[in-house]
Amino acid sequence: MTTAPVPRLIRGLAIPTIISMLVTSFYVMADTYFVGKINTQSTAAVGISFSIMAIIQAFGFFCGHGSGNFISRRLGARDYRSAERMAATGFFCAFFIGFLIALFGLLFLEPICIALGSTPTILPYAKTYLGIILLGAPFMASSLVLNNQMRFQGNAVYAMIGITVGAFLNIALDPLLIFVFDMGIAGAAWSTFISQVCSFTILMFMDRKGENIRINYRYFTPTPAYLKEIVYGGSPSLCRQGLASISTILLNVSAGNFGDAAIAGMSIVTRICMFINAFVIGFGQGFQPVCGFNYGAGLNRRVLQGFKYCVKVGLIFLAICSIIGFIYSPEIISWFRKEDPQVIAVGADALRWQLITLPLGAWVILCNMLLQTIRQPKRAVALSSARQGLFFIPLILVLPYFLQLEGVEMCQAVSDLCSFLMSLPLTIPVLKTLRTDRQPLSKLPS
């Protein structure tokens, strides 16, 4: 981690992580694709339910990134005992939080669906889909912790196996349960639940392979010192994902003023952009363990070298995707819901707007990952809150008032531009401090 050439090291760690991210995004898109064959209301229901899935993911990433960042720094500083305790603490915190989310969600299912933006025609589908998805909340949250902890230890291949097996299972089960067994939208939800439990089981098995730190309840240490580290390392992820959930709710409510087709079209665009960004996020996650290890060892210049390399690769990739996507936007949207021309019209316009500023996301995403990993919580939280919170929330409330449906479609692009401008003063001063190496981090007391 601290001696191999940085670009080669990042590529080796990033490839399995990119595969995990792309496959995970693809099976979310698979739900949208197969459900789109039922009707427009089912497509919209999946989009509405995504905000709750984002909350579950928010706490999974909160515990996973918080514990994983700490683990990578401690391993870089040769403090194995603290890393072992943090692994168990992050995992069990996520499982318990997921259980509480499931319990609360099932008790208040209908009012939650209405608050998320369900229209009377969408509500029955949303209740069916979300009610089943919530059953998997503890497994989804704790699986994300296992995935991230393995990745931060430099064992991304093990994490990839658990995620990809579950994802392929979901893709295979979707058409079987939806169409062959005629379960409709419930079939899509059950296939997602089964795949999450399968991924959880495989990740628990893979956790005992190689040099991974084993999860053991006797090491569960929910003391203020360890919980504080999870908060410092995971709060940017919690803010980013939590605000993504809020922004999705507001987006659905705003789009709902223009009909079910508008909700369905915006839901499809969200999945497409999430799939494209999965490459950059996966590449950045390959950078994070390199960043954590080397920062813990005091090798700042290797951290800076890795950051610049990842930004360059991400920018080129997103620029190519933006050009292709802009040209073929209607055709791409029609893959998901070709039976409804209104969905295609809304989705194509929204996709083109988002693709205009998409390449800027490479810089913003990697700045956030850098700040989060080297324990700059205030800057990281500020930047992670910008795209889906500080800018998107007021914009989604204001732009549709003046520009109607076009205001909904262009909102994310304007938010991305503002986030990019904000990232410059937050990150550039930190990058200057990484030009020289320093002493390794000291060990924590037992």
C-alpha cells in the first residue's frame, strides 16, 4: 500500500470496486426496467421508494465509511487492535439501525408513501413495493458496512464477490417473479429482498477469508471514542445520502404536479445518472484505501498523486458518457418505458440537462472522498451537503415555480455547477498541505 506505484495500485483496487458499483447500480436499474413493462405507476412507485432505500444506504455508508476510514488509518499506523474493535462496532451499529428503520417504516407505511409523493394511483404500488423492501433494511445496511470495511483494508475482490452474486441473482429473479409467477411489482420487491439477504450471507462468509478483520460481537465497542470516529469519518456519507433521500422526495413531489409520467421519467433519469457515476465512485473508492494507508503513514505526496490521477480518469470517462448520452437521450429513456411517449419526452429533456454538468462531478466526488478519508469532517460534510442539500433543495422549490416542468428537469444540473464552484475553496487549500510528507499518525490507547 505504501510502496507500490500509485496508479497501478489504485487500478488494482478500483477494478473490483467499479464492478461492484456498476453491478449494484445495474440491478437497481433492472428493477426499473422490468417494472416499466407493467405500467407507468409501477415505475413511479419504484422511484418513490428509492428515497427510503437511500436512507437505509445512508446509515450503511455512515457506519461503513466511518469505520472503514478509521480502519485504514489504523492499519497504516500498525494499530491492529483498534481496527478490530472498530470493525465489529461499525457492523453491529448498522444492523441495529436497519432494524429500527424497518420497524418504523412498516408501522407507518401508508403515511410514509403519501409523504414521499405518491399520488392516489401510485399509492397501492408504492405500499406493496416499499413494504417488502423494508424487510431487508438490516441486511442492506450491514452489507454496506462489510463491503466498505473489506475495501478499506485493500480486499476489494472479496467485497465484489458478495455484491455481484446478489446483484446477478436479483437480475435473474426479476423477470421470473414479475412475469412467470405473475407477481407484478411485488415480484420485483421480493427479488431485491432475496438478493440482499444472499449478498449479506456471502459477505459474512467472505469476511473470514484472506486477511480481512473478522467480525465478532465480543469486539463490539460502542464507546464515545469509537462512535466519535464513526461520526467523523461517516458523517459526510450520512449527509450526502440523507440529503439525497430528501431531495428525491422533493423531486417526486414537484414532478407529481405534472402527472405520473413526470415522476416516472425523472425516476428513470436518476437511475441512469447513478449508473454512470458508479464508475467514478468505484474508481474513487479504489483510491480511498490507498489514501487512508498512506495518510496514516505520513506519505502525503502519494495521496496527492493518487487524487490527481483519479480526477483525470474520471473527467475523461464522464465527458465521453455525456456526449454519447446527450445525442441518444430519447433512445436511452425508451429502453425503460417505450410504451409511454410522455415519459420519454420528460426523461430525454431531463437527461440532457444533467449530462451538461456531469463531467464536473468527477472533481466533486473525488474531493469529497479525499476530505472524508484524511479526516477533514467539516469540509467533507459541507461539500457532501452541497449537491443534494444546500443547492438542490432550494432550487427544486424555486425553479418549478418559475419554469414549470423545465425547472424540475434542469434543477440537478444547476445544483451540480454550484457544487463544483463551492468545492474549489474547500479543497484547494487542503491539496496544498499534501505537497510534503510528515510523521505517521500515532497509535490510539487500548
